[in-house]
Amino acid sequence: MKRTAVILAGGKGTRLASVTGDIPKPMVPLMGKPVLEYQIELLARYGFSEVWILVNHLKEHIISHFGDGSPWGLTIHYYEETQPLGTTGGIKAIEDKLDQSFLVLYGDVILDMDLDRLWDFHESKNAEATLVIHPNDHPYDSDLLEIDEKDRVIAFHPKPHPDEFRYHNQVNAAVYILKPTFLRFLEEGIKADFGRDIFPNAHSQARMFGYSTPEYIKDMGTPDRMRKVEGDIASGKVSRRSLRHPQKAIFLDRDGVINPDLHLIHRPEDMHLFPFTAKAIQRINRSDYLSIVVTNQSIIARNLTDLKGLSEIHKKMETDLGTERAFLDAIYFCPHHPDSGYPGENPKYKVDCDCRKPKPGMLLQAAERFNIDLSRSFMIGDSERDIVAGRSAGCTTIGVKTGKGLRPAKQFPDFFFQNLEEAVDFILDKPFSDLWEDLEKKRKQKAEAPFVVSIAGNARSGKTSMARYLQREWELKGTPVFRIDLDDWILPKEQRAIEVDVFTNFRLKSLEEDIPRILRGEKVTAPGYRRHPEWEVPAVDYIYDHQPVVIIDGVVGLSSPALRALADIKIFKSIDKEQLHERFTRFYEWKGFEKEEIESLFSTRDHQEYSIIAEHEAYADIVL
């Protein structure tokens, strides 16, 4: 099928006059290339054969540069608007040339989109008009629209918005696909604007749908914005965000991660963000990760509210985020609950579905919709079902101590942090990337496998997060890792003597026998360690299968000559006393200890363990 595009390139660009001078705004060079040329190249890439460029102001610059379009494999036509008719007049004037669905672009916009996906969406909906929408970091002063659960446009909310207005962050991105039949809403010779005049009046009469995308679409209407766009082109961000490339996502549970879990929130007024939430999500927005909520909402099945009521709750959440210049790229929710037979329930949603966590259905839906590489993505949650769903989807899992705090749990996350902010900082800061690169060079220099890395340091120093970070980096690069967690040998609390050193509590003598046996290929079963009173303690079978990298992670990893002799590289994770005390306090608060108990226990540990382990820094090849 022939694909046609119409580009509106007749604007004067008065806000850019200091930059553009005597050239039209679409011809402003970014990285040495006119804005309009980026659009022409995009259209050629996706098999468009015909382009109409609507020109007016300084049209000669455009016509002389692009000619008939043959250098790009396109046929380019021009239509000159003799008088300004907004965004619609020129299209109405060439109506007889448009016999199939056509794409509409604004000539001052830099974008890179998977236009095949957009076109497939338009055709699958049998839409008369498909409007591209996306979230942004200033929705409070943007023209917004609203779609239903089937993506049909149901409302327009032009700026300025009234006080106390709650909204979904769905901004009209000014990229459209229109069928010729939609042009019946345009009047010949009448100046009008699609977003302000046409769409708000036509949506109730036409099949109009919203296509939500996180892809890069940004106009460069001011000098500051132009510089920002040019930087994004130079960094590759514009291209990376196209859904033709696999994306990375940070999936977020809602209640207990983004907002306090008040149990079955079913009113907008009960939705309140944690103080750190907007800052954390804003960091995701500025990264190469998508921010996607996946949340079980059985309030629908329980009949505490309906889909409209849940939408109002999410409007409250999105409005509060938008006020802080943060946004979510998508929200997926499961309205179901498998258990039926309760008074007042909604039987329509009492089903055993594929989307309710711990099943990974919502993550898989998002992965298909946004071309997400799940192996490079993260799932952050406060409950075991979040962790199971994330792991089943193939994501790296992160638990947080807010909300349910993974109490109780049988399956544990890859990483565990205090809250969403700490988790996002860890993901984006990549705190051990330089260390991994150094270790990888050393691994390649070693003649024979395995390459053994021992990581020691006091509890709560961050050594396990470091060990798992290194493991993930190696495995993402295709190098299997065998990790031994020395905590699995710790004596249970009830078996520890009151006055005993750290080496007895960690069964150092057993470790000196068991770790070499593991590395010789023998099966060793460790008793396991209860990290929280409500967590189960499964025994752990260690069976080494000749992985090229072995990581030995534990407090006493450098505590004896026998263990140190196993390592090619010995790392000590240091921590100062003040930070150790802070992390210790937070950890035991999470475990349910009272303040007095925590202080007493810290004093005991300081004497029996922390000062002793700190001395082992002297044995390390690398101290962090």
C-alpha cells in the first residue's frame, strides 16, 4: 500500500527569529542537518513514497533543498498557502490528492518513531483519526486528551486547566494519521487548528483513537529547546527511544512502592505519593529506561469501585507526579481476583487471569507493546508476588522495605533497598561499573578458569549488592557466574552463644572445608539463613558446574588463610561507623526490633564482629 505524508512547514517561527534569521524554521540546522531533513529521512526509512510539504514563509529554501525528493527515494510535492490558514487549511486544499490514510507531521518537530507500529495501530482500530500521545514533564501547561480502555479518544482538555484539575498525563504530540473521510470536519478557506478547533469537536462523531508512545517527539520552538534537542541528537537519545530498538524498563509496583499501602485504596483522596517518589521517577524519565507501573487492583473485582473510579485514582497519582515534573510511560493494572463467593463482589472480574501478579502477564503485555528487552529491565516491588512476577518475566528484581517490605516471603529479590529512591539511584548510578571493567580485564588475563572473586566486609556495607551487580554485568555479557553466599552458613539466632566471636557464628571452620569441596564439583548443602523473622529458611544446594566466574560473598570471606587462598582477586567493602549504624538501625527496624533492642545489639556486634572484620581490609587487593 502506498504511504503518503503531509508536512506542515509554513510557519514563521517568530520565537526562533534570533536563531533562524532569513531561513524558515523547518530548515534550522541541527547537527549540520535541517530539521525537515530528519523527517524526510524517517519517512524514507519506513517506505513512504509520496510527501506533500505545505509551504509559505521563505519557501524557496525548502524547495531548493529537497527538490522533487528523488535523492531520498521519495516524490515530493509542494503546496503554497497564499494566506495563513492554521494547521488545517492547506490539507483541505489538497483533499483531492489524498485518497488513502496519510501521516501528518509538523515541520519544526524532531522525532524518531517506529512508524510501522503506528500504522498497524491505526489500521487495527479502523480509525478515522489516530493521534499520537505521550506523557511529558509539564502536563499542567499542556493540551491533554483522554482515552478509554480501548484507546478511543473520549475527551480533550486544552490549557489552561482549572484549579484542582486531575488528569492522565496524555499530551497531544501533534503527529496524526488521518483518513480522507476525516477531512469532512475541515472547512475550505477557514483558518483552524487541529488540536484547538477540529479534534475537540469531531471526537464524538469520528472513530478517533490515541496511540501512546514513549518515543522521542519534541518541537524546537525556542532557542533553549533547540539546544536541548541538538544535544539529544548528538547523544543518540533521539534514535535510541524509537521502538524499532529494544527498550529497557523499570517496572514499578504501585501500593507500597510509589505510595503508602493503605490496603485496597479505592478513593482518589487516599492516594498520596511517598516524599521521594517524584524525584525517583523523574530520574527514570531522564534516563534510557521507561517507567511502567504494573499493579494488582482487585478493588474492581471486590466491587469497591469500578474502572472509572480506578481511573480517577490514577489521575490523582499522575497529577501529583506531573506537578513535580515526573511522569509514567504506562500504567498496567489487573482488575481481577481468583477467589469468588464473597458478598458484593463483581463476578465479571472474579476469574483466574494471566495478568494478576505473581503471574507475569502485565510485564509481558508491556514488553510486546513497547519492544522491551526484559533481560535488561528491572522489577521493583514490596511483595513476594512482585518478585516472582519480575523473575518469571526475566527481569532483575529489586525489593524495597516500604509497604509490605517483603514480609513474609519464600522467594527473595536480586537486590534489596530501603525504598524506591535508593533502588533507582542504584540502577542509574551503576556504582560498580568501573570495578567490573577492571575485573573483566583481569579475568581475560588469567590462563585458566575459574576466575574467583572474594568479597568481604561488614554486614550492611553493601558487599552483597556489589556481588550481585558484578554477577548481573557478567551474565548480561554472556559470562555465567557461580555465586556462593556465605550467609547461608550463619548459625540460627537460637544457636548462638551470648559471648562468642564472629567466626563461630559464621561457622568459619565449616566454610574452610565446604567452599573447596564446592569448587571441586561436590554437592554441598548449606543450612540457609533467616534474614527476617517472617521469611522461611530453605536449605541451599551448591552444585558448581564449571562456570568461568565464581564470586564468594560474605562477611568472613577474607577471615582465614584457607579462604583467601581460593581467590584470584580479594575485595573489601569498607563502611564508616556512622553509616554502618544508620544502615544497621534501618535493617533491624524492618525486622521489627524496638529502638532499645537495636542499640544494645549494635553495641554487642561492634565488639564481637565489626571491629574484628574491619581489620581484614589489610588482606584485600581492592578496597572500596
